[in-house]
Amino acid sequence: MGRVKLDSVDRKILSVLQAEGRITNVDLAERVGITAPPCLRRVRALEEEGYIQGFHADLNKEMLGYGLTVFAMVGLHSQADSDLKAFEQQCQSWPLVRECYMLNGEIDFILKIVAHDLSSFQQFLTSSLTASPNVASVKTSLTIRTSKQLPGVPLPPVD
């Protein structure tokens, strides 16, 4: 398609897919007010243009044995670009690290970590995270409960 701006139909498609990723193309087309073939073309174009980065299932971490979520604030000795990239690459190799954000300010990175329990988190913390090259400090906060967890970005409601 090669469009620079999204039109209202594209925005409706994105909104519906973000909320209901398993919706069929026929149902999606009906919800956004177009027929199925152009709807499928638009979805594919939105994927190709990078607006849709993928589809995934929202898994219940507790049912899968991951009862602990921890946020770790990581400070590095060096903030040289190569050192920042090396730490980001290291995070990619740690399955318990589910999200990694580089920050501006006193803390260099914040990590979202899930673990089976406190013992398995402590093992990861001491043998992997704090032992990683260039890590100067790690401050952790264990979550008590999740009050809000929405995937994606805020989009206008679908008519």
C-alpha cells in the first residue's frame, strides 16, 4: 500500500486486532465495515508496513508456575554505546527477562523479570544479572499484585 497516514478503517482494524487477535477476517471485516478481501489486504499491508508486529497468546503466568514478577533497575559502569548494546544483547539471552527498557536518568535499564519463586529469582540475580560484565548496581522491587496490564497502545474506540 505504501501509505504514510492511517485512515479510519486502518485505525479500526488495529483497534479490533489489538483487543481480539484471534478474530476471523470475516468478523473483522464486518466490525470495521468493509468486505473480507480488502480487509485481508489491509491487514497484510499493515503487517508489511510494520504497524502490526505480530500476534501472540496472553498466557497465565501463575498457571504456568511463574508466581513472581520483579522489576530490576540496573546501573552500568559504562554508558558507552557498545557497552549499552552489549547489555541489551545479554538481556536477549535471559529467558526470565521479559522486557528491557533503556532509561534516561540515574538508572540505565529497567527489566521486567518473571520467575517461578523467590529462590529461582535469587539464583538468576546472583549468577547472571549481577555477575554480568559492566553491571555496577541492581535494585529490585518485587510486585505484590498487578492492578492494570494492557497490551499495546491506546487507540480510539471502534464505532
